[in-house]
Amino acid sequence: MMKKELSAKVADTSISKKKVREKAANPYFEFVFTMILELIALFDMFGDIYLLIGMYQYGHTAWFTLSIFTMLSPFYVCYVPLVTF
């Protein structure tokens, strides 16, 4: 009786740089997406400043202070650890 040997072919898992580039997204996609996000943030800042000026002119001190705090607090969270390091 003849024994059958089992063999399994292992797929080639090495990926060449060319294949990675072929499967990668459009190189400008990340740039365009980032630009859109930055423009949204810029227009949001313009809106915040417009409302801030309006609250200052009409004498809403509490809302003015709260708005300044909410506009500046993200910068403190992001940059204070870098400055203290």
C-alpha cells in the first residue's frame, strides 16, 4: 500500500513596493481630504469669532467668557504637554 504525502502550498506573503503602490489610494486623496477638513475648521473659527464679537457688543459677559474658554481649551490640551516637556 502506497502512502500519500500531504503537502500544502504556502502563499507568497512578500509584498513588493510596486504592489503596495498599485493598491494604494490616489496620492492626492489625503491632500484633498486634509484641505477640506482644514477649510471646515477655518470657517468654523470665523463663525466663532463672529459670534464672540456679537456677544461682546451686546454685553453677554458669561457667554463671551464661556466662548473664549471653549475656543482656547483645545490648544491648552494639545500644546501644554509639549511646552512642559
